[in-house]
Amino acid sequence: MSSPTHQPPRSHQPHLLGRKGEDEAVRYLLACGYVIIERNWRGSRGEVDIIAGAHGEGCEEIIFIEVKTRSSLRFGDPFDAITATKYRRIYKLAREWIATHRPRSPWRIDVILLVENRRGFELVHHKGLIA
């Protein structure tokens, strides 16, 4: 007799999907030549999913990346979850990190959107998000 498969409670499934999406985003960024500086950095106003650098360890530009993952488009496009309030929070967190780590570095905010499908994820990378 086979043992039943263990499924996490429904309340944990969005967290697991989000973690899978962040892992996929990191793989994508590394494949594109970015350097991952930090993951899930916590500042005074919340958390930044990924902080990456472009152009190697010296990092000419710092990129603050918000990752939004969905299991389908049934409840709308993941980009719709990036509200003006959320953008302002990310912006303030980015300024906080820059001020304490690399005050003279240029920086931007990107969003990576992922929708799960049978083959893995469909990924869209929006660079230089502007409020």
C-alpha cells in the first residue's frame, strides 16, 4: 500500500509558489549575467525580494527586483499587484539600502513577473519601473 503524498496546508501554498518563483527569477538573472547581492533583504519598511548588480562584482548599477508569481492568470495579471503604494515602499527600501551600502551607485527598480505553466514558468522582466 502506498503512503499518501504530503501536501502543505493551502495557506502555505502561495508562499511555496512565491519561493519557487523567486528561485526561478534568480536562475534567470544569473543566466543573464547579473550578480545576486542579496535575497529577501529586510529594511525598516519591509522586504526587497532580490537585490542584484549588473556588470560583475563591482556592480556599476544596483537593481532592486520585486518578484510576482502566479499559478494562473485567473485572478489577473501579476503586474496588477504592483500598486503605487507598493512601488513607493520598494522605492523607499531601495533608497535605504543604497544609503547604507553603496551611496554613489546608480540604481533602478525592476519587476519580474512569473506565471506557472506545464513547462515551468513564463517569465517577463520589466526593467526600470517608473511610478
